[in-house]
Amino acid sequence: MVKTRKEMAIIFNADKCTGCKICELTCSNYHQNEYNPKKSFIRIMANDEAEVYIPILDIQCTFCGKCADACPVAALETVELAKGIGTMKGNTIGTFPLPIYSIAGV
């Protein structure tokens, strides 16, 4: 059975992310048929000086999991919502469900 976007979450492990932005390119290519991070449903917000990278999801994200599949360091994981909520409640430092925003202007 295919899950709806209301039943899914993407978990992020900050300790693994290198800020490579392959997730952005994969998403835009899959959904928009072009490699254009500005058209991606996932964006990496970066503080390169501190080496901190945090992805955010656009409200249009379908939770298809292509970004997680493409991540070379497995920093993203597409899971059922219950696991996402469980991760939030038993949060390990640096691992959390991604926030969803309208990032059209970001």
C-alpha cells in the first residue's frame, strides 16, 4: 500500500550531513526534470563556517524518498510518521524529523 504524505516523515542525521546538496539536485531533477536547486522541494540551509547543515522541506514535498536514496552518507531517511514522531520524542542529539515550510522565496 502506498503511503500518503500525511503518513510520512524524513528523518535527518546532522552528524552525517556534509552539505553536498545532492539531495537538492536529485529532487529537482525527479520532480522538475532539471538540475536546479531553486526548484527542489528540499533545501540545505548551511553555515559553512561552523560546518552545520540543516535541510528544510517545501510544503510541496511528496515524501517520495528520492533525496534520501541519493544521499551518499545516508543523512536522510524516509520513514512512516509514527517513527518520525518516535524519533522526536526519544531524540538523539542531531537526529530529528525535518521541518516543513513554504520555501519558494528562500
